[in-house]
Amino acid sequence: MNSKRRWKSILTRLRRALLFRKATTKIGIYGPPNAGKTTLTNRIVHTFVDENEDVGTATEVPHETRRAVRRAGVIIDLKAKSLEDPNSDLNSESEVKQKRGKAKLKLDVVDTPGLATKIDFHEFMAYGLEEDEAKKRAKEATEGVIEAIKWLDDIDGIVLLMDSTEDPYTQTNIVIIGNMEARGIPIIIAANKVDLVDASPQRIANAFPQHSVIPISALKGENMVDLYEEMARRFR
Amino acid sequence: MEIKMNVISEDKINSMSSTEKLRFILDGVKSGDIVVLEGGLTSEEQMKLIELTMTEVDDDFSGIEMSGYPSKKGFLNIRKKTRLTVVGPAKVMHTTKKDKDLISAIISAI
């Protein structure tokens, strides 16, 4: 059964590559709760679409995003962005990166709810929510996890976001990576929150040596060019 | 309070369909047991188990804790061989350390 699905996926991808390339690539931003998925999605949209458009709200409360949100028609064009806005975030990075920043990719970005194996409403009460509100949020969060899993059937690539200050070797991360490998879907690991003192992106690279790991800070906009270049290379 | 651990043989697991397997595991975990599966679950089965678990989370059952050794490359490096998976109630089991050959977990009675 799994083998059948794997071959079907490989054949579909081959046919797509040889006969007709999709005009738009659907990219899912996946990861555990509070890894910074919505912050990254907002960063991408602010940089390439509209600096005042938020796809979602990012807070410190886990499972803030409880519905997948798709932002269609994002064009990642580093060259155009550099020329059009010399003061953009991208240009605050090193000159070397500006010179090779020519990546271009049209995509739909899907900001997904955080994947988890457990959701306890008591955790939300610790953030000051009343019991009824916490239970409601927990219920919505479980639905969000299911929705995120269902989206895996409909995406062309994923950016798996991990918090660089946390142990990356969790079963949830392993399960996502295993599923993508089985389906033959390209995956980039973004080691987020490198602006924090106790961040260790190397720990993530050591845990998953078979995958590209790009250290970033979605909040501060650090190293984003490397991520966009890698996305253009892997997801084109 | 006693906590029961069920260690299930690979033969028993292989005799079940995917749906039966997941139902069997979740029923065990919901009744408070730790379920250890010789041979383990594939990553697709683990994802389905997470999905099934989420449909059953309520005020009393907050979900599962799951750990496993990563798959080994099998014949001609094509087919991956799963190894071992441990699943328990999230309220009882907490994984403290994990790498490719070691799983450390604390099991505590409620």
C-alpha cells in the first residue's frame, strides 16, 4: 500500500516535471506549536506581497493558528525586490548574499496549525484563559491538527520549521519528515529563532543530516535570503 | 495506581489491518496502558494515529505520547524497516530523552 503510494507519487512528479510544470507551487509551512510558522508566513508576505498584510496573528499562546490559511500568488523574486527597494530587509543582509539573490518562484503559501500528539486544555488556562475558553480552544486546536495533516495530501513541498532553542528530535518532527520522504515531497528544514542566545541550529543539522537545514530568524528577518534561495532551488 | 504495559509482538501487529492496528493501540492507551510495538509503526501509520487521536481528545483524554526508533534502511536501501514504537497516554508518559538508539521516558501514575 505504502509502496503503491510512493510509486504513484514518483510517477506524478515525473509526469509533472516532463510534461507540464505547475504554474504555482503550494508550499506548506509545518512544525510544532510555537515554532514561528505564522511569523515566517507573515515575513514572506510582508517581503514579497504587502508589508501591511498579515496572514495570521502570532502570539506566545500555543495553537494560536487553528485553521490552515492559504495565501495564493506570492512571487518570490529576490532580484526584483532588491532593485525595487534598496532599503528592504533583504538588503540588510551581506553584500555577498545580495549578489547571488536572484531566486524567483511563484507559490501559494499555506500557514498550518501546529502539529502535536496531545492537547490539554489546562495548558491554555496557564496563559490566563477561562476554563470554557480553554476547552473551546483545545477543541479547535485538535481540528487544526487534523486539517494540517489533511493538507499534506495537497502540497508540493514543505518548509518544516523548528525552534532552535528546543530539542529537535521529537516524534512529531520525525513523523513529518518520514511522511514527506515516503511521498517523495521535497522538504526544507528551517531552524528558527537563531536570534535567541540559547539557539543551536547545529543541533538540528546533526539530528537530520540528510536534509537541508537553514538557520533563520523569521522575527528579525535574519538569513532569509538563504531560505528563499533554497526554496527556489528545491520547489521550482 | 498501577500502570499496565502491553508488549505486542511483530506477528500480532502484522496480522492486523492498518485500521485495526490503530484502533487497538488507541483503545489500549485510552484505558491507561502503555503499548510497546515490536517492529514499530511506519511514519504514515504514526501520522494516522495522531489524526485518530485528535478526533478523540476530550476533557479526560489529552492525547498520546509516542516515541520510536527511526526506521532502518532495508533491502537495497529501498524499503525502510521500522523498529519499535512506544505509545502511552500523555498524562502518564513523558519522553525525556531520545536519539536513534535510546528512548528515556518517565511513567508516572496520575
